[in-house]
Amino acid sequence: MPSPRLVVTGASGFVGRRLVALADAPHAVLPLSRGDWAQGIETADFTGAVVMHLAARAHRGGSAAQFHRDNVDKTRALAEAAAQGGARRLVFLSSIKVNGEATTSRAFTAHDVPAPEDDYGRSKRDAEAALAQVAAATGLETVTVRCPLVYGAPAKGHLATLLRVCDSGLPLPFASVRNRRSFIALDDLCRVLLLCARAESAAGKTYLVAHRDAASTPQLVRAVRRALGRPARLFAMPPRLLELTAAAAGMGATMKRLTRSLEADASLAERELGWRAQTGLEEAIAQMAGNYRA
């Protein structure tokens, strides 16, 4: 199937820049962060296009009302305009946080009941619901892709913080942590998003995407420090004590991301799209560390 023309929101962002670089199709950029975003949607040419909706308020800042405006209201308005303008499909980049914050006995799947725990996760859940409503009312094809932490250069958010901490050489108390965290490399995420733009079987589906091999926090720290030329310098501290200590300092949620598991089952995407994440932990970390050093 030939690659369709793309209309890309969030094209200047972390994922958007790389997706545009990898796309083998003409594309138009549709900014949603400016004050005239609604006018931009109204005047955009959606005829026969696939909308790649990557723009969002990031999970690190904002009120519940801001998350709802940027991640729900704009998504609904975009989908309605795309349907009215003759778009073929809308591919929505969502988050594993729609499923929840931690897994225990098994990985999350797309069939699990959503259980987001913060404003960002709830806004992504509600955006998915808004898309389903528009699709039911208009016939617009939609595809939702929920991803875990994205490894890529330049490192952003928590990964940028981790690089700085690991580069300091300070001993870190994670030797006793036995968690499993899913991840995906930036190029692998962009590849599956582009597949969702043209695969007929993807219409109406929700996919979780991740590398098959989850990583523990000790594995991650060792890989980062190895890539930075630093010794591992890990020591043991009970995970529960780490969580209690962090909670007392107002950092409980951050610590739980380092002590608890969060796994995504990508088997549906692998089976239906013929896709599989190719970039493993060591390679992804080496790319980020090289960019950080540069």
C-alpha cells in the first residue's frame, strides 16, 4: 500500500521531528501549541490524508484543566475537523499511563480496563474516548498507540535526569531492586506509527508497543554508566525503604518508577502489523549517552 500524505501535529517535538525525518511521504505540519490553533485546524487540508497526532501537554507539568484542554479538547476538535475535511485516518500517540502506573503478575494489554493515576494519564484516556466517539459518529478511522518510556537522543525528562545523576559518579541505592520496566527506542516507535498510518488491519485498533526485553533499574543504571565510562557504583537498599524515604521528601511517585514494574505486551502490534522493536537497551543507551557527551 503506498504511503499516504501526512498531516503531523507535534512535528517540532521529540517524536515528531524523527517521524518526519523517517517518513517516505509528503507531509504538512499543523501546530497546536499556538493561540490560533483552532483556526489552523479549520483551514488545514485534510483531503485524503492521514493525521499523525503527536502533539500533547507532557506529563511533567500542568493543571488538570490544562491537560484536559490540550490533550482532550484539541484532540476532539482535530478529529472532527479531520473527518469533515476528508481525512483517511487519524493515528494517535497515547501512553501506557492510560493502563496504570505499575504491573505485578503480568504485562498490560490493550484489553485491560484503563486505570490512570495522574492528570496526564487521565487526559490521554479521555482523549482516546473522544476519538472513539468521533469515529463512531463520522466513520473516521482511528488508531491508538500507547507507548512506555521512549529512549532516544537527545534524552528528555526523567532520562535526561538519569544521565546527569549517573554521570556524577554518586553511589546509587538500587542494587536490590528487581523490577521490569518496558521501553521503546525512538526509531522503533516512529516505525510503528508509520505502519499504523497505512496498515488496513490497524483501523479502529489500540496497540501497546515496546521492546520485548524489559529492563530493571539496576540494568538501566549499569548500562548508562557503562556508556558514560563510569563504574556502576550500586549498593543495596530495600525497595520499600527507598519508597518510604522518597515519599517523606515528596518524591514518592518518582521513586516508584525506579522500584516498581511497568510492562507492556506488544504482541498484538507484532502479530497484526508485522512489526518488532529492533533497538535494544545497550544500543539505545549508547546513542543517548553519545549525544549527551557531545
